[in-house]
Amino acid sequence: MTTADDLITLVRAYNPRTNEKLLRDAYAYGEDMHDGQFRHSGEPYFTHPVAVTAILAEQQMDDATLVTALLHDTIEDTKASFADVEAKFSREIAELVDGVTKLTNLQLTSAQSKQAENFRKLFMATSRDLRVTLVKLADRLHNMRTIKSMRPDKQAQKARETMEIFAPLAGRMGMQWMREELEDLAFRVLNPEARNSIIRRFITLQRETGDVVQKITADMRVELEKAGIVAEVAGRAKKPYSIWRKMEEKEQSFSRLSDIYGFRIITATEADCYRVLGAIHQRWRAVPGRFKDYISQPKSNGYRSIHTTVSGRDGKRVEVQIRTREMHEVAETGVAAHWSYRNGERVENQFAVDPVEWISKLTERLDDDQDHHEFLEAVKLEMYQDQVFCFTPKGDVIKLPRGATPIDFAYAVHTRVGSAIVGAKVDGLRVPLWTRLKNGQSVEVITAEGQKPQATWIDIAVTGRAKTAIRRSLKQEDRGRFIRLGRELARVGFENAGKKATDKALSIAAKTLAMESVDEMLAQLGSAEITARDVVVAIYPDLAEMPGDEIDANRAVVGLGDDQSYKRARCCQPVPGERIIGLTFKGKGVVVHTIDCDALADYEDQPERWIDLHWQEGTHTATNTVTLDVTITNDAGVLGRICTLIGEQDANISDLNFIERKPDYYRLMMDIDLRDAEHLHRVRTALDADSNVSEISRHRDPGLASVSLG
């Protein structure tokens, strides 16, 4: 256990004028009060308050906060009273200790109504002195560091509470290092298999590629030296929980994640921050949409920094944060920077926010009559980053996952509202239905009588509630259309096999597939739940292994009129196997788009021009061109090997253009002729497996939508 002398040495390193007697008295008093008490691990209980105090001393906190940490459990767990602490020390310290006791007694994981009330009490209490919260966060951090000694069920409870409340609270206060550690400690309890898997993959990656962080750090230092900029450069791999969250959000495997490394550049002046930004962007390509300037627009907790993401060595994406030393101190400690000492003097950091002013923004509108649920939603709106809280025109709060759209919002209000949505206004402005909603926005749903859910909504919605309701409605409303479409698909499927889709054949197929009726089988066929090949093989299993004739490219799409021809859209380049939609143009026929093509936004208000289409079942010709954006290392023979890999997959390169030529890598656009989505998957998998391919993606350009009409 850290002794009183050790603790005082730690404090004197940043505050030589510390009240040594006060700290010794608090240490002795706490040790005496907790005498005979032990933790779950068997250690003397007083080791915990001492460890909490050491955490706060590392943040260079003032004496009153440190004494509070030493005594924070005395009023709750010992014979000491508020009056005793006040008489022994001071009114200020007694109130701080009492505040921590009250926070400890809040049941933050109870029922929703109780939780709302407790959140209200928590923030009302901290509005008097935020140091209470700092001590409580340090208390939770040490408890999470030593959680293994608790029962498994208690570990899970504390870990969930930490992930849902204390980690976001630390982040909201600007203490990012504490948030990351709390999240990682909770992640270790809640999902140890995922955490260990990510760590193992990191070890494997480092063994295969070497120390990427060291290499990129060296590259950045070289560029800064060329520009004559003096700055500190440091890099690290991101925490396991941060990586896991990105994998969940982006639905990508570890191998496809690009920005798993973060780098920080600390400069002397604010002007140097922007000079560094210029040097970094001049050397490496910036990733669009990943630039944020928190220097010109700082966060409410005082955080200032420039964030940018670039394609670094070998085309790998890396995140770069650029800030001054003073900005860095606030970024590390957040609102705690207000109480920091150095050389015995309170640090005057121009970027540190007034904690009283900060917390008052959360509580300024509170009064005894305010609805507790509204307050809880307001607090969560401030704290949580992985959820989106939007408002109805009446002021009701709707909680949605990140990435939610107005369709999800409408179904969250009521299923009838979701089914009848035809448009939406966000903060008073009309927006497309696939717009991603952001925290705090006001959403007005526009409905119309007679409107029914559209098949395209399934790919736009993200919530399970919305998707389930849409699918249910589509099945009910479109059953007849699906049966007719299924009958046509069955007819074509049987013809391709040299057979006829007679009523008897369809009846036998339905029984073989354990369907309730022929109509049920045709409905599933029309809604793409089964394929025409499934129906044919149910009667003629010998045809399962027989390759069919290639489908004429002019007959590849099902659902067109007899007098209609089609063209594949240049913007999204749909291929057989992907869900598609058609847009009619006078004199131009039908242009086929993938269901998620961004160019469809321009035609949302013209539903009469949309045609529901499907690809013909069977083997398609390799005439469907897809453009791939490929980044490869700049080494001899790499390009030739890549071309050979594509040829080995029976695919043809019809065009190739170099977009970027850098000392470390090449970026090029490759037009490849393919049969279908499965063929595309095989080509991408083969390229992805090559160690010299650092990044590969499908290139889509909404700007080419008009070219498709030519």
C-alpha cells in the first residue's frame, strides 16, 4: 500500500506548497476509521481510498480533492459522521465527502423512473461542486481495476453500469484517457472473447507488418522537419473496445478496418497546428468527411484539437490529432484542468472551462416540477455518443441507434405513422428519407393517406422494429404481386431447364419444399426468399449439378415491359445477384440502379417512374463492368501479379487508370467485366488476400448518373 510519505512525495512533485500536515492527518484519520475492514480481495480496505487519491494526484488535483478521496468512504462505511469530518478538517471537505457518499448511494441501474430521478439528483449535486464527480470517477476506475475479486454477477453489473454511465460521463467531462480505460475494463468483463480476439489479431498484424506506429511516426517527423516545424509526434494502436465498436458500427472484420492507429502531434502555437495540417495533407491524401476543426469550434468541455484522417504508409488510414501543449492538457484532463496545480500555483490554462458554468448548462432549466423523464433524456443527449436522441414537433424525445433515418423515427413513433410516411422535415428543412439523423434534431414526419411501405425502405431503415414492420406489410400488401412474379420466375426457370411449369409440377414442388400451398411457394419465390432453381431442383434433383446456358444479356432483367429495354446505371454499376430498381426515361428506356444507389435521391418524389425489377435466374455472361478502387504497394512485379490474380478468376480487365502515384503505394481504378455478385466477391477476395493490396473498394460515382442516359 502507498504510504503517507509516498503520497506526499507524489503531490509535492507538482505542488511544492501542498499542506503536508492536512494530507497526513487525513491519511491517519482514514486509516484509523477503516481499521479492521477488508476488501473482497482480502486487502485492508484503506488501500482503496489511497489508490483513488493517487489517481487524482496523477491528475495534479488540489489538496481538498485529495483529502476528500482519502476520506470518501468514511461517512458511508465507518462510525465517522458529517460533523466529525467537519470538526476535524473543514466544512468544504465535509460537504465534498458527503457529496461522494450520496452519489455512491444512488442506484443508477434501477428501474427507468428511478434512474431518471437519480440522474437528476446526481447532476443537481454536482452542480454545487464538480470535484465530487471527479472523486467518484476515480473511485469507479480503481474498483474496475480490481474487479476480479468480486462475484461474476456483481462484475457484470458493475461493468454494465460503468459502460452505460461512468465511461460516457468521463468522456463528457473531457477525460478521454479515463473513458477509454473504463470502457476497456468493462469490455474485458462483458465480452472477454472479443477483446482477446482483437489483441491476438493485433499481435499477428504486428508480426506480419512490423511496428507500423514507429514507421508512420518516423515518416511524420521527416515531413515536419522538411517544413521547419518543431513538434512532438506520438502514435499508438487504438484500444480494443474502440476497435470492436468500429467493427460493429461499420459491420467490417478486423482485417478490413483501416483507421486502427491514432497519432498525436503537439505544437508550440496555434498557428503551428495549421502548418502541421498543411504538411500532413501535402504528403498524404486526406480522407473526405473525416476532418474536424475543434480549435475554431471547441467542444463545450474546453476540448480543442484538429482531427484529420489520411491514407498513410501503404495506403492505410490513420487518424491524426493536432493541438498545442495547453490544448493537450485540457484534452487529457477535461474540466479537471480547472483544479490542476503546478509548482504550487493553480495552473492558468486559457482553454480550461469553468466547471460551474459547464455543469450549469445541464441544470439551468431544472426545477422541482420538471418531468424526471425529460431530464434523463436531456442528460443522455449530452452524454451518450452511440445513440441518437431526436425530438418530435411536440418536444417528445425519440431514442434511436446511430445511423437511424426518418423512417426509423416514424416507426418509433407508431407503426401506422411509419407505414404512411412520404417525407420528412429535419429542423424545418425537407430531407430525403435516407438522411442519417443527428443528436438533438427535431423531426417532423409527413404522411399521406393510402401510402404503403416500399421495398426500398428495408435497406434504408436500421432498426429491427422498422424492418420487421416493413417486411410484414410488404408480405401482406404485395402477396398477389409476389405470386404473379413468382409464377413468371418459375416459368422461366423451368424453360431454362427444358421443362414446363405445369400446375401439377408446381404442386409437387411445393410439397417437396414443405410449403403450405403453391401460392405460398410462388410468393416466396417472388419475394426472393427462394430461387427458381430451388423450385426446379425440388422436382428434378439431377439438374442441381448441371450448368445452364448463359443468359442473353438483353434478357437478364425480369419485370420490364415487352417494349422496354434497359441499361445498367454507370453510377452504381449493378450486377446480377444484387437488388435492383428501374427508372423510366422517355425515349431512353429503363435505367437499372442498385437499391442503395445515392442517385435515386433525385427521383424520390417521382414514384410513378420506379419499376421493381429482378435479375434473371441462371448463369449470366461476363459483360457486367464494375470499377474497383485498389491501393497496392509500390514494388516491382506487384501490378502484374494483381492482373494475373484477376485473370485466374476468369475475369477480364477492360480498363485501368492510375489515380495516385506515391513513393510507398499506387492507387488505381480497374474496370473488370464480371458475371454476377458472386463473381465480384471471388475477385475481391482474391485481391484482398494478397499482402501487397492494402485497400480495395467498389467505386461508385453518383455524378455519373446522367451519363447512364446517354
